[in-house]
Amino acid sequence: MRSFLHPPSEETTYTQQQQVDLEQDLNQQVVAYLDSTLPPHIEDPLDYWAAKLDLWPQLAEFVLEKLFCPSCSVASEWLFSAAGAIITPRRTRLST
């Protein structure tokens, strides 16, 4: 979360007091979230956190940013596909 509080962009600069305020707000939001009762079953985490943007803005934004991370890339899928073509049940030993 530290990288979320300290964005690498040079466009956004915070004074030391603004940084302290932001950290305090985020800490309060985390505590409020941990003290809250969750619904018994959450169908879609994205919908849940989108609905919480007004209640916990910084925390919800952080979570949504992490939830939108792609689960897989084409390069890794290609690598596993290629490995599957080389290592077959009949060829489990790669020595010559």
C-alpha cells in the first residue's frame, strides 16, 4: 500500500502534511472496513468495492486497482503451450 500512498508520478506532489493526512485517512478506512460486517456472500467483488467508493474512497480505489490486474498474459500462455508440446507423457525425460 505504500506505493499507492506515494505515487511515482511527478505530477502529483503532496506536502508533508497532506501525505500524513492521506495516510491517516487510509488507515481509518482500513480500520472501518475491518470493523464492518461483510455480507454473507459476495457475488462480485468488483461490484462490492464499486459500491463502497463513497464510504471508503481511497481503500476502494486501491482494491479496485488491484482487482483489475490481468490474471494471465499471452506470453505465459504461449510458454506453457510450447512446453506442453515438448514434454509429452511419452517423452518425460529430456536427456539424449
